[in-house]
Amino acid sequence: MELDKVYIKPISNALAKDLIVKNHYTHKWPVSELALGVFHKGIEHALFSDDVVLGTIIFGPTAGVNVCRSLSPLLNNINVWELKRLWITDDLGKNVESKVISLSIDYIRNHHKNIKCLVSYSDPDAGHRGTIYQATNFIYQDIEREKNTSGYVFSFDEGKTWLHPRTLFNKYGTFNEEKLIEMLPRPFWTKELSVKHRYVYPLGDKIWRKKLIQSFNYPNVPYLKSNTKPEKVKKYE
């Protein structure tokens, strides 16, 4: 597949939401400020045409002002966007995610000059370590779990998939982990909730980017090569 024929353009939230809810592994729609569709210029190709949306990338506000404060004192919830969701059909082949992220960064630079930094997270509990962000030169930050917070995730398939207590609330009516342990059908497995990997991408001119990087509250560290941190998994029978 020729990556130079891939392009993006804005699409409606309604169309993007339909794609995300149906295809993204979370099946959940976030708050969106910008929805970009993924297209392919190869009309002659049997699978692609200019008017078929082949994926979408979603940007929106961070989860709260605390996220911006944790990034840098120079940032606020007006000049930071989070890359919320990315889904692209497998028909476009490898490396297309990195291509779409790069195109999206250029689009935001040109059309949303008030945005000075992008942030995104990869979830180790979903088997992600941020390879696509590494390929597009995001900065990886070593962040820590907030003090006095903890948490566990639950699995019913021997650790193949992990569920947050929030996911179980609708069925069991509680977030409380001790109560869930009493109520859940055996067997199930638990492990400590992982801290998500955080990646940031400074925007703006060269002087601003340098100033912003110097102001980051967390250190910039080398990219992770694997999700091989030992996990303490407990089985309940």
C-alpha cells in the first residue's frame, strides 16, 4: 500500500463516533474537538476510493486541568489537546498509523495554532506501549501513580483481557474492589492497575518548543522496548 496516497480531512463527529464505537477496542466515544477522517487517493484500487472513510483520529481536551498542570506550568486546558482515539482499517497495511499521526500533527499546526502541545497515552493493560508514538517522535515521560491511589483490574480469561472496575459497575453496581472480589463469579484473576505510558508532542516554533521541553515536570526518558515489567497476578477460585 502506497502511504503517499493516504490523506486526512475533517469529518463529522457523528461519522467518527460510528467508526470508533464499532471498531475501536474501547468501543467508547470520547469528548471530541477535532475528528479527522482517513482516506486514500487510489480510486483505481479495488478496496479504496476517495469518498470512503478508512479510519479516524480524534483529538479533544485532556481529562482535566490536573493533566495540564502535571505536564508543565506553561500549559493549560486551552492550549493542550489529547489524542483520544485512533482507528484505521487493517486493509491499509503497516505503518499507516504513524503516517496518519504525522499528517494530523501538520493539520493541527496549520489550522489550530492555539494548540501548543499534544498528549497521548498507551495502556499496558491492553498490551500497548506506544510504538506508534515512538515512530512519530513523541517524547516519552516517566510518570508515577498519584499518591494514595491504587487499583486493580480483573480478568475472566486467565489474563488475556483485563477489565477496570468501572467496566463492571453496570452489572455489579459497585466500584469497590473488595465488594467485587466477593461478588464476581469464580474463577477470576486480578492484578494491580498499571500506570499508563504518557507521550507528549510540543507544537509551536523552535524557541517555544525548547522552552516547553525544559519546563516539563516529568523527565523525558528513553522509549520502552517491551511491556516486560513483572506482574503479580492473583487467582480467585
